[in-house]
Amino acid sequence: MEKSVLERITILPDVCNGKPTIRGLRITVETILQFLSAGDSAETIIDAYPFLEKEDIQAAVAFALKNLSLQRNDTQLAS
């Protein structure tokens, strides 16, 4: 399942300066994550961007998690 979800993420040099986007649309993974971190639900995001699907939100989270797990954890959170 993870592979099919991640296939929704595209990185195209001519779209959003090459940032990861949802299905080549001009909404970035970063934007989705900002909404979620602000406490918005998937339903709220989809209401704001009706062309998105629930699986797109899941793909953004899965993409972020996969990229975090690939990086060495050298940073410390400020306390």
C-alpha cells in the first residue's frame, strides 16, 4: 500500500520549483503538512482544496515520514 500512496507525490522541476507536490498539482506536501500541524483535519483541507482526495493527505504524511526516517537524526529540539 505504501508504494501506491507514495505514487501520488510528484517532483517536477517546472512545478512549484521542484518541491514535492500532490499528483503534479500546484499544492505542495509542505502546504498539506502545515495545515495538519495547525490542527486542520483532512476534511478541512479537502474543503479548501476540493480537487484533493483523502489519499493525497495520507500520501503527504507518508512521504514526510519516509524522508524523516532516511535522514540521520543530528538535530536536537530546542527545549
